[in-house]
Amino acid sequence: MHRGETPGWLFSFPPGHAGAGYGYSLPVVYLIWLSVVLALYPLCRWFAGVKRRRNSVWLSYLWDSGSEGPGTAPRF
């Protein structure tokens, strides 16, 4: 593809369907997804501990696992 040239798959049906040979296989996508979840889990546990140990005002604006959920009033 030359610079300024539009790839053919961009305007195909269904829109954005790149066809065979593009992207990753489903098992690879699942492996990437699982890796991201496992990598973020320790960070989430650490942050939950920080929220439990501290009473900082800025932390009260973030979702509290003991509250009704996102959008509820923060506890002070």
C-alpha cells in the first residue's frame, strides 16, 4: 500500500472486516485478555488496601466497594 492509498477492506461489507490473515486468532485474544486481567489484579488488591487504610478526601471520590456502587455520594 502506498502512502495516501485507502485499504480495500476499509469500505468492504461488513464495514471494517479485514478478512482472513488480519488480526489475532481467538485463543490468542483470550490469552491477551487473561494476561491483562492477571496483571491488573495485584494492583487492584493493593489499591483496595490503600482505600481501606486511609481516609484521604480524594479517595472518597472514588468508588467505595462498601457503597451502593458508582454514582453514590462519597462517605466522609
